[in-house]
Amino acid sequence: MGIRLSNISKSYKKVKAVQNISFNVQPGELFGLIGPDGAGKTTIFRILTTLLFPDEGSASVAGFDVVRDYKAIRKSVGYMPGRFSLYQDLTVEENLTFFATIFGTTIEENYDLIEDIYVQIEPFKDRRAGKLSGGMKQKLALSCALIHKPKVLFLDEPTTGVDPVSRKEFWEMLKRLQKKEITILVSTPYMDEAALCDRIALIQDGEILEIDAPEAIVKKFPKTIYNVGANNMYKLIQTLQNYEHLYSVFPFGEFVHYTDKRDSIETADLKLYLENEGLTDISIGVTQPNIEDVFMELAK
Amino acid sequence: MKTIGFIIQKEFKQIFRNKGMLPIIFILPILQLVILSNAATYEVKNIKFAYIDYDHTSSSRALVEKFNASTFFNVLTDFPSQEIASSAMLSGEVDVVLEMPTNFERNLLKEKTAELSITINAIDGAAAGVTSGYVNQIVQSFNKDVRMSIIDTSKKIVQPVTIESIPSFWYNTTLDYKTFMVPGILVLLVTMITLFLSGMNIVREKEIGTLEQINVTPIRKSQFIIGKLFPFWIIGMGLLTIGLILAKIIFNTPMLGSLLLLYGYTSIYILVILGMGLLISNFTDTQQQAMFIAWFFVVIFILMSGLFTPIESMPKWAQIVTEFNPIKYFVEVVRMVLLKGSDITNILPQLLKTLLYALIMNGLAVWSYKKVS
């Protein structure tokens, strides 16, 4: 059960979208596909939701093969594409009823599953879907994807273009759904959301860089990360890039994340170097690596 | 079955909520029928007529008077010479120039024969042909008058035997072009609207992304297609009804045959058009592409349907091509049933071909519709 991919490859003409992808998602797990745009996340979703045949390899969803048993898969998965794809000219309620009907069920039958989400948009049930705000559209899309009580839920970049509050709410909803024994595969380009998944796969250019629990992935980070701050951010990055012991430097909020080639360094040396280069208000401190650091490291 | 019913319900809701769609479906066809039926006439009127009279006799004046009396010709002017007449024709001031040579009357009386020269502007070939027909009619009637007057003055002359044909126009006794055109325009209207609407419909779902969502559901291909196309079948039949009512009220088009038969045939014909629409949908990604392809076929089909130009006068290869034109069969059937009162045995060949066409089109369309890419 859950999701299983082994050696999946798919090309569009000459462009290799995904290459040799293998991973398993346990039943009831919240699994994240983390990667930048164009990494191949949507292709994986389209293969798993039987919209696309893989060129090579095999995959199964909820115990059904994506090529042989595609009909069974369609009955037991919910899919929320990255782009809002409900009928904009139908009302909230009509959309939900429509999807319930084509899955051979009714809103009442599975109301308990969507209740948490649907109550928030119920006051607007007579409004046309096209006239909803971004966050509400998303809740409606999620309700429609859940209305037939799927075993596996596929969410392709559900939080792209959504405000931070709605994003947070959305992840809380996913956590609650997970408790109802729904396996969830979610993709996102936001590294901060990765930490909310049980396990994640970091993916770039159609290849998987790393699969593990977010904490474990972070622990594997080989270097010590220093949070460096100064009065002039731009100059700070430039100065660090010219530093002889530099391993990597990335801007991170109001600081930069700096790693050194040497295993251990004296922060005073670094501070001195920066001061000599004319920077002031320098602060240097050790910080915990996060998913973004790992991704930047792996993607190097 | 419940699923199909629900999709149909959803489609109708969407059609009636689309503010731009309603006028397209109901107002445009009415305008089309009223405007085209009045404008698409084969009659040529107000022909700009001029003459060069070198003869200046009572006979030549009588001939000009004949043209003047005709409602088809506007006698504009007389030109003193051929050159001036030619330049007037070139600048588009006149369409027909009649030249009566010197001794026109004398030759007519003495030698019983005379020659006239007629120049017709044939930049519009069809109009020129009709004009030539009118001119001939007038000259012939003049001929008859002259002959009578000759007989009157000299009884000795043996009257030549003349054969006169009096045509009787069956199924359209007064040769009213509207009787002929209105059923044809009706075809155009049913075809265009249903093809465009059905062709753009599934593509629209592709464009807005809902098709992807639908394809992940367990809905069957056949359920979805029937549910999507059935509303347009209804709309097509509705259009036929509106068209027939307007034809009766405004143009008093004769409806001799069984309307039930016409509806029966149309119900099959619309399946062909819907199948085509679906096929176009399957091979296009945007409504724009679908629209252009639908236009391409509609224009070719209409021009080769016998609606405006008779198929019999097309070259052989074009006539063979028209065999594959469903609009041709519909035009034939509508005209046969309405004007001639044909029954099912008369339209059986068209009916069978249309049925075959419907099966092939829909078969291809369903086969090429894929939920998986």
C-alpha cells in the first residue's frame, strides 16, 4: 500500500523530465517532494495519477500498478493539480456536488472527512468558484479532492501563490488528514514547508538528491554553518566570496549562511578579515543547518 | 446514467451562465437567417445599361425603349462612340453596352436579319451570365414584335416556324430565390453553431485545466463524451426549430414534407457535426486553434455544399469531394423535404450516407480521445 516507485524515467522528446526515480511512501505518511521549478515534481505526480505513462520503470499507488490497474487508482486517489482546476463558473457547492457525483458518492456520505475544511467555505457555497480568494479556492480544491474518501492524496504545489497565513492553515489541515489514515504526497518549492513532512525527497533536474526525514537530512550536513551579519549585505557577500577559506555563502534573511573549507575556524579571524575589508556591525555565530542549506549543498 | 445526467446538467448550467454564449446561440442565428436570406439573392437588378445608336431609326429607338421598360435595366445614357463606351465600362459606370450599327433597321426590314453588339462587364461571372440571359430575352421579344410588324405590312412573306418554350418551375413556381435559400441558410445555421460550440467545448476544459482533474476520476470516456455533447445536440435541434418557425413566419417557406422526417434526419446529421467537433477538440490545445480549424472546414463544406453554387457545375474532382461533405446531404434533404415533400424512401441514400458518416466520425472521435497522454 502507500506509494512505490522503482526506476521511473520519463522524457518529453529530448528533454529528460525524470530519471531513474525510486522511492516508497508508507501508508499514512506525509511525504514531501522538495525541489525548484522544473525539477520534475509535476511529472512524477502525473505518472502516479495515471495521466502519463512512464517510459521506464514501474510504480504502484495504494497497491495498484499505475499502468495495469489505472482504473482502480482513479477510484482511490485524490489529486489537486498545481493550477486551480475547478469550474470557475459553477458555485462552490455545485463543484463539490459535481465531483462527488462522478465518483459515485454524495457530499453527505463523506462529510466528516471534509467537514473541517468545508465549514470555512460553506458561508460562500453559492458563490462561483472563480470569485473566491486564493486561499478559499484552495480549500475548495482540497475538499473536491477528498470528497470520495481517497486512500492516497496527491497535492502538487498546493501552497504556491498562497499567503503565509493560509499556507500555515493548509499544512495544519494536512496534518489532521494524515491522522485519518490518508497517505499524502505533497510537492513544494518552499524549503520551510519541508520540515513539516514526515519524510522528504530532495529533487533536482529529474533526479533525487536525498531521501530521509527532514531532521535526519539536516543532521547529515557535513559543515558548521555560521550566521554572519554586517552593515552592508551586498558587500558582505562579495567580501566573503573573495575569502580564501570560503566553502559556500548564501544570503539567508538578514544574515548570510557561511561555511568554511576548514573543519574548525576561529571566528575572530573571520571577523578581523571582514573588518579589514571595511565592514562594520559584524556578528558571527554558529547556527543549525536547515533544509535549504542542505539543498544548496546537494545541488552544488 | 446518473453521472451522464449530472454532466449534462452541469453543461447546461455553464452554457446559460456564460453571458457571451447566449447571444451567440440564440440571437446570431436569427440575424443570420433574416439577413442572409434577404441578401443572398441570385437576381441581378439595377443593371447599368448604356447604348450606342449609330442607326437613329424608329427600330433602334424601339429596342432601347424595350430595355427602358424592363425593371432589371437602368438605362443611363447613350454614347456617341465605341471608345467612349469602352472607357465608361472601364471606369465602372456601365455594365452593359448595346451597339446598334448603321443600317440596323434597313437590314432588318430588307434582309430579315440584323446584327447587334452587346458588351457585358463579366468581372462578376455569375451576374454577367444572368445579365446576358435578360438581354437575350429582351432582344428576342423585340425580334418577335418586329416580325409581327413585317407580317402586317407585307403579308406575302412566309412566316418562319418558331418554337417557343414556356418553362414551368416545379417546386418553386415563381422562382422565388428565398424559397430556395431559406432552407439552405437553415442548414448553415444549425451546422455552424453546433460545430463551433462542440469544437470549443472540450478544448475549453483543457485550457482551464479542469480536464486534467476529470481525467483522474473514474468517469468513463463514453459517459463524459455523451454528457458533454448531448447539450449541443439539444441546442442543434432547438436551432432547427427556431429556424423553421422564422422561415414560416417571415418568409412563408413552403413545408410540404413531414417535419418529423426532417427532425429525424437532423438528429443524425447533428451527430456527424458533434463528432467532428469532438475530433477537432482532441487535436487542439486552445479554443483559438479549435476555432480556426472549425472555420476552415465550415467554409469549405459550405462553399461545396450546393448551397450557393450548384454542385453539377463544379469540376469532376470537386463533385467527388462533395460526396464527403455532410452539409451537402443536409442541404439536399432540407430542400427535398420542405419544397418537394419527399418521403423517407426519397432521402434514403442521403440518410444512409449521413448515418455512416456519423458512425465513422464519432468512432474516430471517441477513439482519439485519450485520458492518458
